[in-house]
Amino acid sequence: MDELHITGGNRLDGAVPIAGAKNAALPQIAAALLSPHPLELTNLPKVSDVDNMLRIISLYGATVESHAGGTTINAAHVAPGEVDYETVRKMRASILVLGPLLARFGSARVSLPGGCAIGARPVDMHLKVLSALGATVDVERGYIVASTNGGLRGTRIVLSGPSVGASETALMAACYAKGETEILNAAREPEVVDLAACLTAMGAEIEGAGTHRLLVKGNTTWRAASHHAIPDRVEAGTYAAAAMITGGRIELVNARMEHLSSVLQVLETMGATVWPGDRGVVINGRERIRPADITTEPYPGFPTDLQAQFMAMACLADGASVIRETIFENRFMHVPELSRLGADIALNGAVALVRGKPELRGAPVMATDLRASVCLVLAALAAEGESVIKRVYHLDRGYEQLDRKLAQCGADIRRVSV
Ligand code: UD1
């Protein structure tokens, strides 16, 4: 199992290529199951969640061919068999294969997913979406068992909240429904918009992507397609935090300013200078970080996937910050580990009061989930002395070559196999 050894104190300076978005890639890989024609996906990030999703669809019979320009998935001979819990437990996004399999084949049996330990994370909204489209859905001994009587039927779906995953399940399943489907209270995240673009390239007719009301025509005529995933706004926000916390300067190559507006606004409040560069976005940190009030919200609000990283910055701010988590109920697992580095954080339910300190001190810490572990990396980059971060496999789920990219900007970081 690998560890990261980080000696803090280096000011980062350089350019970081932002990879394709993991959270855009995962539903697009699932979407490949819908069509009998090949789908070429380019800009897939080289992270273990993507490898795992490709493995899952290949277990259903899809062929996956990687070539220099991208990955071509051919789902012509897919069958809605069963993939065991051991394979899907690693990743909550495995639920995304349910909608496509059910829609195309009229039945599916998919294990309830696992994933990050950040709260209950139920899948009830995914199941309600499929029921609304006319499926019979049951949960039996840890498996979701779903079937249709003569196919899905277009309808009006009102989501109880703008869930990213449930919106994606609805979009994909509705492509096979007879007649039009209206999805209200849909998520507006760029990853949902990118899935709609990918489905459109595959032949779907979708209106309203990026708004709370999506319209899907149904009865899609599928065709071979190619799609290029958007850049990862969470990876970009993480390197922006790395620039800030070390008082350095990082050019986020490929990053899209329009996907990062709430994040860049908070960064500026905390003292960063942000400007568009020729190749992306440039972040200039400053000697001292200012405190901030941050509330996580659905897009275009501040993303929950950057809450931990910004808390690491707040630990070193000149004053107290308040951070409210409104999306997931148990997303503060990084707090005890940040405290081991000397942070002063008081938790009260979904609110963290972070009193900034002049310095953090290196220590051994344990990664607990994807974003929590990267927040420990950020804190370690700024801490005095050496930190050792264990359970690095969490980071490898969603960050492509994190240690290499940070080292290229001047970080003292080493990956050690133990
Ligand atoms: C996606 C992202 C994840 C991000 C999250 C919120 C992927 C692969 N993951 O996760 O990184 O943190 O969006 O931006 O894209 N909920 C239910 N029932 C459901 C589904 C969701 O109650 O059936 C709740 C969740 O527990 C949570 C909220 O809805 O409180 C939002 O979750 P959702 O937007 O669905 O997140 P994911 O799609 O799982």
C-alpha cells in the first residue's frame, strides 16, 4: 500500500494540466451501455474509478479498447447479467449502469453500491425515477431488481432534490422511453450537461441541459459517436487551493473559468488573484490567507467536493471561518486528521468553525475518502516538517498523478510503497 511523504513549506510555482472530469467520465461510460453502436470517449482521466467503471461495463459484455486518442466502447453484445458486490462496492457511481441496462433490455439486477464513506448516500431517487418511467423496482438481499412490462414510458418526473446521479439516471433511461420525458428539479452541474452532450452525439434528443427542466424525446435512434469530456473542475479547484495554501502561483491549464465561478469568488475573498490565462486560469496566492464563510450547495453554488480542500486553507487563515456542509451529512471526516496537524476546528452538526492558526505541523495522518485525503495533502504542503499520508489509494480514485503534478510545481512530495 502506498504512502505519500510530504515536507511542507515550498511555495508552488508552475502549470498543471487539468485532466478530464472523473464525474463526467463515469456516467458517459455507463451511457455507452445504451447503444448498439460504438462510443469513443476522449479525455478520460487516468484514475482508478474510471478503470473500475470500464471493468464493470466489460463484465456486462462491453468491449473496451484504449488507443492513443481515447477509449472506444462497443456495447453491441451486452447482456444485463449480474456483477457481484465485490466489483461495485468500491464505487457508488456503479449505480449509473442500472438505468441504461433496464431501459435497453427491460430488466436489470444490480448490486446496491458502495463508495465514499460520506454519509448514508441512498439511491432511492434513482429507483423512484425508474418507477416513474414505468419500471417495477425492488431491493432484494442487497440487489436492486428492476423490470419493465413492455418497455419504459415517457412521463413527468419531479426530483425531490437536484441529485446529480438521479438526474443522470433519468436522462439515460428516458432515451429508451416511449414518448417524451420531462425531468423537473434536475441538477444543473456541468457533468450533467456534458452527459446530455454525449447522449446527443449518440443520437438522443435532449433540451434544457444546464437548467432545472430537462426534456428527452425518447425512442432514440442510436449512432456511433465520439465525445470529449469536460475538464475536471474539482481537480482545478484543488490545485487552486494548493497555490493559495503555499502562497504560490499555479496555471490551471485547460480549466474552464465558467465552471468555477463560485469557487473563484471564494478564492478571491480569501486573498487570491485570479485571471484568465491563454491556456486556462491562473491563480496567484498571497502570503496570508483571509478567512471565509463557505456553504456547500448544488451547482452553481460552492461544490461539496471542494469543501475539505478549502477547510485546509481556512486552517491557516488570519481569523475564523465558518464552513457549512449542506449536501452530505457526514463529510467532515478530515477534521480529526487536520487536528493532528495542529488545526483548530470546532464541529457543530453540519457546521465547522475553523480558527486560523499561523502554522500547522507535519504528522502521520490517514486518508479516509477521496476529497478528505487530498485536503490532508494540501495541509501537509503548508505544514512545517514532514507528514506521512497513508491509504493513498483513496487519492488514486480521482486524481491523475497527483504527486507528479505537485512535484513539478516544486512540492517536496514522495510516493513510497510500504
Ligand atoms: C455526485 C458526484 C459527487 C458529488 C455529488 C454532489 C459523481 C460520480 N459523484 O454524486 O462527487 O459530491 O454529486 O455534487 O458524479 N440523494 C438521495 N437519494 C438518492 C440520490 C441522492 O437522498 O437517490 C442525496 C444524497 O445523499 C445527497 C444529495 O442527494 O445528500 C446529493 O447527492 P447527488 O447529487 O445524487 O450526488 P451523487 O450523484 O451521488
